[in-house]
Amino acid sequence: MIVVDDDCALSSPFKAVGRRGLAGSLFLMKAAGALAERGDPLESMVHVLEEMKRSIGTIGASLTSCSVPGINVY
């Protein structure tokens, strides 16, 4: 299993949530599918995907604040 944690905004170990998989997880899933289709062994796939994961970093941004369903902010 590969844990995708490419979120650069939450790199501190003191964050309660931890790092999340964002857009970088798409590239890892596509690569995993291509490796599986090619017939690579699982150990080889894990090695390649871990190497890819180390070089991927993404950060989320928005133009407005988020709204949590069920909570009024007025």
C-alpha cells in the first residue's frame, strides 16, 4: 500500500490532521495503473511509486473561505 501525502501545506508533524493526498495522487494512480497493466510485480510497483511520491508536492488554494454544511457563519 502506498500512502499519498503530497500536501505541502501540512508538513508539520504537530498538525492534527496530517498531510493529505491532493492532486499528486492522480499521477500516482495513473502510474500504478500503467505499471499493473504492463505486468510489473507488486514489489517493483511499490518501489517506483515510492520514488515518485518523494518528488511530488501540491498545495490547495481557494478564492473564498470554505463553508461547513450545517454551520451558519452569519
